[in-house]
Amino acid sequence: MKYWLMKTEPNEFSIDDLQRVGVEMWDGVRNYQVRNMMRNEMMVGDSVLVYHSNAGEETGIAGTAKICRKAYPDPTQFDPESAHPDPKSDPQNPRWLCVDVEFIQKFKRILTLKEIKSDPNLLDYKLVQKGNRLSVIPTTKKQFDYILRLAKTL
DNA sequence: GCCAACGTTGGC
DNA sequence: GCCAACGTTGGC
């Protein structure tokens, strides 16, 4: 069982949207490192922190979800109408993958990036370290459990 | 809108 | 394989 943080822009797709639909195809990943993590390490049942990025004061962790389908070819790469079509991807050997994510809970409020950054227990979390721009961030059980405990105090 | 910190592309 | 140019992410 592994733990992840997955970023989304809430004006595109928020925790509320995930709660409403229940299960969502997490498409649009166009980064090889992230693809490899999804392909090699992400398993059904893994736990996910849902992170709202580019959201001003509301930037931070919004709730939790779990992986409910393992990596499969991202259909949006072949759709010229999609946000990120990839004409170089071969349908016989698709370049990009996606997973399905299932809503678990929405936090009472956002656990803000500010709070995460100022918490001495999370100094070594990849989320707050310099240079990280990946949309999926490996998270330890310890970090996940700690963040859940924080969320309960919100 | 700015900019740091990447990743990708393509010429050589 | 190197590297300049360019594109993207995402915090601020």
C-alpha cells in the first residue's frame, strides 16, 4: 500500500467535483517521471491526498481519495479536442497513462500550503521542497497519517 | 504578471 | 552526447 499526493487546479477539477462524481479518470499527465510512477508503483487501493494548486490562499490539501483503477492508456492523448493531445503517441503503443481515482473525504477546510510549509514535522516532505513540479508526489505513510491527524483538527 | 526550476526539442 | 532555445509548472 502506497501513498501519494496528486495535484489538481480547483478551477478545472476540485475536491467538490470529485465528491460529486465519485470516481474520476485522472487524465492529462504528460510527464515521463509521473507516468512511470503511475505505471510502476501505483496500485489499486493506494491512498491519495488531493491537492489544490494555483489557488491563491486556498492552495493546499483539500481531502483524500484512493486509486480504484491501475494505469491504463490515457484516451485524451489521441483526442485533438482535448487539452493535451499528443500526435506523436502511437495508439498501438500509447505514450501516456492515466488512473481512476475515487473520492474518500473532503477536509473541513483546506490544509493550506502555508500551514504545511510552517510545520516542522513536514520539512522533509517533497511537496515543500525546492524544484519539485511533479503533479504526483510520493508520500510516506508517516506523512500521510500525520496530515490526516492535522486535518482532523481543522 | 513575474520568475525559478525544471523538462523537452532539435541542431550539431 | 551537448546545449541553446523554448515551453510548462506553480508559488507569489
